[in-house]
Amino acid sequence: MKKKIFTSILIVTFVAALVAIVSVSVLGVPFMENEILQELKIEAELISKGISTGGVEYLEGITDNERRITLIDESGNVLFDTGVNANTLDNHKNREEIKQAIEKGYGSSIRFSDTMTIRTINYALKIDNNQIIRISVAQNYVLVILSWLIMPICVIISVIVLLSIILSDIVTRRILQPLNDLDLEHPEDSYVYEELKPLTRKIQVQNRKLKEKIYSELGQKQRRQSEFTANMTHELKTPLTSISGFAEILMQNDLEDNIIKDFAKSIYDEAARLITIVGDIIKLAEMDEKENEYHFENIDIVETSKDVITTLSSSAKNKNIEINLKGDKAFVYGEKRILHEMIYNLVDNAIKYNRKNGSVDIEIIKNKNNICFAVKDTGIGIPENEQKKIFERFYRVDKAYSKELGGTGLGLSIVQQGALLHNAKIELSSEVNIGTNIMLIFPANEIDIRMEREDGIK
């Protein structure tokens, strides 16, 4: 700001100085010329008196290098000239100032002198013997006088530049002082000049909106935490209650072996479900808090998909579901364990919520700016009004069906958190009784971009 104020003052100063110089040049030259003519008039009158008493000899005694004095008879012949030999000069009767002097006794002109080859200011006066005295001064004499003004103008400009530096510093301090003293928490209580009041009002409005947003986000976060805690408690309580009930029954001594085996299997299944829930909660907590130092590297998600398919092959075989993988090498810069978990959960859901003899199609597409990982199934689908909720923790469209399948309601939450960690987007499309298609869109890895460029060159 200081620099801008100084520049503004300096520009105004130079413009003012330029206007002053132009004004002096445009208005001052005619004024000076008129003043010089008045001086020449007085000098001509004095010289005429000198001639009347001393004759031409009086003129010979005048030594003024700045003024040229010429004596001319009434016919225009030059009788005497202080500048050149009179015999070399032609008749002056047609000179403007001479013609005026012959007609009305005096005359003046500003013209180009053939003799002196410069512009001159001329004044002519008819004396008693009808002779004419003419006094001439070079016009550059006016410029010499005007040049005397240049030095004062330069001094004034220098003083103004110095004052501009000092003034800009003072003005900047005074302008910035209210801003530096502004209380951003309570701008309405701060003293500011009138021009800054719109700014303080905007800050006040922004503060209010920010506080409302913070309180809203805190409320939502607390609500989500409360819901998560309640859901987690419920999800953990259910298998624990079952395990406790089965164990209590097993404590009886009169049970048959087949009943004991059934209860033992139930305890095992509930314990396995409990372990899965706890494991998923731990994974989410790790991603939420980011306590782990993730090791990012270039991961080929095609190979990761093949590993997941191998792991889930038995589950798919039990429902006679065909899994198809389509895609070439595609590298994503990410955390290997989390990427594996994301792909595993998507394919696992596609198998769990599929119908018998259905299919799961995995397609990996490389584009210029991204890599798309899509999982499409032929399962039960998701109602449109439920699609925005399925990524919420512990949320399940059909809780009874999910429990029967061993679902925890955390798989897609892990996928969502993993997508955030990898700067990936999730796109979902689904129709009831037709199937679901979930797509992960990762930023293109530099390795893939380089490989595509090399393929293009080939």
C-alpha cells in the first residue's frame, strides 16, 4: 500500500509539473513576447531622443550584443545597423514593422529574419525627421528567460518527491492503523473510519456463518458418534448375548451330544461374527485417526483383484456365481492393504447379495486422467431411497438378510474411507432385482501415463 500511495502522489506531482511547464510554455511565451515588445518600445523612444541630440554617432556608441538596432529612412533604405554593414542590406520598406511605422508611427512583428536566419521580435518607431528606428531581439531570448524557470521547477519537483515519500509513509500508517487494530472476533466494536465499515460488517457476517457452520458440524459429528456408539454397542451385544445364552445352556449336564455340537457351532459362528465386527471397527478407527503410517507405493489393482477373486472363489462356488475380470495392468499409488480391503469388500458384497447362478463382472479401465475400477453384480439391487445411506456405518438395507449372510454393515464404510484416503470418487448405480454397479475412480498414476505415452510413440 505504501508503494501505491507513493506512486500515486508521484504521478500526480509529475502531471502537475508537466501541466505547469506546458502552461508556462503556451501562456508564458506570448506574455514574455509582449513584455519584450514593451521594453523595445521604451528603448526605441530613448534611442530616438539620443539620435535627435547626437545623430548617427550616438548609435555607434551603443554596444548591446542582444539587441540589433537599425536606422532606416522613409524610403526603406538602411542608414545604419549595429549587426551588419548597412551597405549590404536590401530595402526594408516591405518589412511588416516598417510598413506599420510609416503608416501610423510605430509597428511590431515576430518573423523570420533573412539577415540573421533566426526568428526575431521587432519594434519600429518613426522619429521626428521621418526616419525609423527599429530594435530587434532574437526569439530564443524568450526561451532563455523561460529556461531560468526550469531550475526552480526542478527544485520544486525534488522537494515534492521527498515530501511524497514522507507523506506516503504517514498516510499508509494512518490508513493501516485501524486495520492492524481491528478485532477480528468482534469487528463491530473496533474503531474504523467510515470507508472500512462495510468490511467490518462482512467480517461480522462471516464470523456468524462460520460459528453456525462449526456448531452444525460439531452437532453432526457428535450425532454420528452417538449413532456409531449405539450401533456398535447393539452389534456387539447381539453376538455376545447369543454366546452367553448358548454357554449357559451348555453348563447343564443332561444335554445330548448332538445338541451340544449345535450350540458349540452357534457359539463359534457368533464368535467369528464378533471377531469380524471388531476387526472392521478397528480398521475404520485406524483410517479415521490415521494413526498408522501408511506406506504408499505403486499397486497393480488388476493383480490385487486376482488375489481377491482367489480368496473368495469358494464363496462364489457355493452360490454357483461366475466372476469375470477384464482389464490390463493399471497402477494406483496407494496403500496395498487398504486397497486390497476395498476391493475385497466390494467383491464380497457382490457375491453375498447376488442370486444363485448369477455373475460378478470386474472391469478396470484406464483413461488419460483416471483409472476406473467397477464391480457389477446380478443381485438383489438397492432401492433408490436407500442408496445414499449404504455407506453409513452399520447401515444395512435388509438387516435380517444381512445378518443371515454374516454382514456387519461396515464393509462399504471401509470402502468410502479408503476412497477418501486415495483421493478416489465412488459412483453407484443400482436397480432392485436387476443388480448393482459400484465404481471407484482413482487419479491416474504417473506410471500409467508414462506407459500410455510410450505405447503411443510405438
